[in-house]
Amino acid sequence: MINLAELRQKRRGEFWGRILPYTQYIVQSGVAVVTFFLLIAFAAWYTTFVQHIPAGLPVYWIMLVLLTPLTLYGTVRTYMRPADVIFMLPLETQMQNYFAPAWRSSVIGKYIWLALIALVSWPFYVRAAADAKPLLLLFAVLLLLKIASNYGSWQELRINGQTARVLFRLLRYVYITALLAAWLWLPLTTASVVVIVGVIVYWLVLRLPGKAAVPWERLIAAEKNHAAGVMRMLGWFVDVPTGERKINHRRWLSFIGRRVPWNQEQAFRFLLIKTFVRSELLPTLARFVIIGIVLVLLARLSWFGVAVYLLFILLSGVQMTMLRKQHTDTLWLSIYPLPVTAQRLETVRLITHAQLLIAVVLWIPFLFTGDPLRMVWTLAAGLVVVWMQRASLNRKWLRDLAADDELG
């Protein structure tokens, strides 16, 4: 008899056993040092900010922006494998023993980070809010909403029909966000009733659509996406096996790349642009930029704001370097007569252009500082970071090519 809980634990250990050896490269890359100094800078800025909170600060909106992402994020790591469709199908009625610990660890793990954000934001919230809720009650409500969101996310995977799943996912995003907003804005008694009743109603609504007992294919696909996301992050620092790539046919962005000249010299540029638009890198960068804008907007009047601005430009460039590895094992590139240097030049070109756009977008909050000198030199510093990363990527690429030639 298979112990399903032990099986998931064994798979979890095997997965992280493959991941942990790569963490040393993250530390060696300097990220740990940068993070340490950034935390020191944040602590200094935050202390000053709490002591001198500006009048009219939209504290409820800030709390909503800070708490909503982790409240909604409700993925569950199941470590399912393609062969499970065949070999574990006879155990379908017992799979609750496999999924229950996965669901619990998902809630607990994400709630710890959510509670940490709430705790860090509490000093300015309690000072600036007209009707601040007690901290322990805030923790309790966040836990309730986190459980509701994770439960909703899990039920969405089981719902039959793609359209129904998308609609229920949209419902969860809007509904849980509305309940969190109600808790922040409404008086304590009213807010408590709204949240409790709202969660009960949401639980009842989730019982309406038809569901599969175990959505094998969807769980396996979701696990592939989760594992690929971890490997993509590691790929910023070291070459790792990326496995199967997910392709998203974003028809509303299909026009991008049509202006590329149709000739041999520009062929790789066309391929690279289409890869960027259809890969998971695009939504990852979009979320990253949104978070960066919010943080820069909050800290734009201090040195910490400039540090956050430069850090986000730097990290966006690091994320974009995964484009370099997208076609390293593509057979067609060795068949078609493409220029030898096209891959390096076009990849660096696209990364630089995207990074310049990100630098400008992240710089927009500094337009509201009222200090022309700060605006100019901040943008100049951002452009210098882009130029330095471009030069570094070129050097590293040429160095790796030279090393490959020597080995060849």
C-alpha cells in the first residue's frame, strides 16, 4: 500500500535536492550582499518615513497594494508527474491524503510572508489611518482571506471547462480584493461582518460548478509551470536545464515584430521578438515593473527611492538575460544560414531596448518630486546602469564563445 503523504514528501525532497546546489551561485553573484545593503537602506529610510509621515498619505490604498498580491497568490506545489495519470489513477479516491499536506504547506508558507508584510507596514498604518484595526485582528482576517483564496485557487483547477475556470479566477481576484478593501475602509464591526459573510458566500458559490475529482492533466501542467519558474529564476545566475518551455499565443501582441525587415540579417531579431512576446518572461517583467513603480512612488523623495530605482533596472536586465538561453539548443539555428554574430548582437540589442523602456517607465514617479536636478541625474544614473549591463553582457558572451572555441 502506497503512503501518499510520504510519496509527496519524497518528491518534494528530490526536487529541492536538485535546486539547492545552484543556490551557491546566487550567493556568489553578489545578490546576497546587495540585498543586505538594501535592507539597511530600507530600514534607515523607513524609520525616517514613519517619524515624518506626510499629510494626506493614502494609507488604505497603500495597504491594499501591499497585501493583495500575496493574499491572492494561491498556487499549490503537488510535484505531480506525467506518469501519475496511469500509475496513480487507481488511487484517485485516496488522493486527498496526497493533496492535503500540499495545500496546508502552501497556505502556511505564503501566510508567513503576508503576515511579515503586515507587521512591517503596521507602524505607518497605525499612525496614518483614521481608524486603524488591531494588529491581531488584521492577522486573523488575512489568514481567513488567505485560506479562502487558496481554497478558491484549488477549486478552480478542478472546475470543468476553460471558460468557467477563467471566470471563477477573475471572481476570486475581484472578490477577495473587495473583501480586503472592506476590512481596511469600513468600521470594525461592519468590516468583520462583511468579511465573514463574504467568505461564506464565496465558499457556497464555489460549490456550484461541476468539478473533476482529480484534474490530473491540469495538476501536472501546473506543476510543470511552477518548476519551470524556479528554474528560470536560477537561470539568471547560472546555466540550468530549463526543460519544456511554455508558449503563450498572445494574439493581441502579434503585431510586434511585423516591422522587422524580412531579410537574412534580421531573421534572428524576428525570432527573438516573437520569443519574448510569447514566453513567460513578458508577464514576469510586467509584474516586476508594476511593483517597482509602486515602491519608487512611495520612496521617490529619498535616497532609498533612487536606490530602489537603480536596483529594479539592474534586476530587470538580469531577468532579460534568460533570452540568451532560449535558443541555445534550437536545431533550426544550425540549419538556416543566419549570420554567426546575429544571435549575440540581436539579443543584446533587444535586452538593451527593453531595459531602456523599463528605466524610463520606472523614472516617471520622479516627475512628481518637484526637483528638476534630482529628476535629471536619477534618469542619467539609470541610463548608466543600462549601458554598464550592456557592456557586461557583451563581454561575458564573447568570453564564453572564446572558451567554447578553445574546448572545440
